[in-house]
Amino acid sequence: MKFPKSTTYPPQKKANAIAKILKELYPNPAVPLDHKDAYSLLISVLLSAQCTDKRVNQVTPILFEKADNPFQMVQLTTEQIQKIVRPCGLSNNKSKAIHRLSEILLEKYNGEVPNKLELLEELPGVGHKTASVVVSQYFGQPAFPVDTHIHRLAYRWGLSNGKNVVQTEKDLKALFPKKNWNDLHIQIIYFGREYCPARSHSPLECPICSKYGNVEYLENYLEEQERK
């Protein structure tokens, strides 16, 4: 099968076209995790590790009814927190991290969430991606958090070699203007859910993969279809 010429465009030309499609589909992307302040966003992103945003949004109202700030959270035991967040998975580690990071916020930052990436990354349970989401989506600082979903799409579109999320983040930051990073992070997540899921995905019908897909990915897809 012959693919469109656009599938062989260089990464920068692909990135420009893809950004236009995403902007048209999602002109004003909102953070998919429900939150009211930096602390509630931090906790929600922490809970979203290996869990769907939908599930997190079902759990956090129950948790935040009991404690929606670090002052109240440290009054709960890790066992109480774990019982609430269990549906999000990894509840033992997540509950300990939530309790300890709340203590640290009180000890070092007067109960406030720091707005610096490196300070957030020092908190228990808060990795680079979680910290990047908070500084970009709450504090408005340019960042390009890359999770497994964005990593997957960047490879499918030929914007990165797919080695690891660290390399993908570097590649995407080089391809897109810094002023667009925060929106693109959310736009790509929404697009992945709606058009480009991990499983049962038909790239030839996908609005982006069909035009700008990684030729290697498209060829592998066709080979798999032939074997079925």
C-alpha cells in the first residue's frame, strides 16, 4: 500500500501540521483532572499514575471532603488515606506519599505548593511528569509533561524515535514553540483518547496517523492486519 507523501515529511513539517489539527479540534483545552488549587491538582496528578483521570475524578471528591489541604491531610492516617484512594491502584505507596508530602509542605513551605519544578520533584511520589503538569497547568510556566500516552503518539506520528519519555520530551520541546507547550500537552492527551487509543486503533482512519503517521508504524499495522 502506498502511503500519502505527507507521511514522509520531516518532523518539523509534520509538527506544524499536527499542531494546526490539534488547535482546530481542541481550541481551549482544559485540564482533565478536577481541581480547585495547586494542592488539589498535585494530589490528583499523583493519583493518576497508572490510573484513568475518570477514576481519579471519582475518588478525589471523597478524599477532599475529608482533607483538601495539607493541614487537614496530615490529621488523617496513611491507612485512612489508603482506604479512600484504593480504587486508583498503588494505594499503599500513594497514600504514604500524600501524607508525607503534606507534612513537607507544612514544614518547608507554610502549607503552600512551591511553583518551582525542582522543588516539586523533591516531594515524595512526585516525579518529573507530575511536577511538570503542576507548574504548567496551574502556575502557567512552559513545560511539556510526557506520559506514556504522549510518548506513544509522538512515535506514531514520527516526531520522536520512541526510545523513552525523556528523549520524547526533548524532541517535542524542540519541535513546538514554547508558548504552545502547555496547551499541546492537553490537546495530545485528548486526541489520544478520542482518535488514537493504545488498543484497537486503526491508523488509516485516524485524522493524524493517516496523513502524518510514522511509515514504520503504518507498515507494522498492515502486516498485523494481514496475519489476522
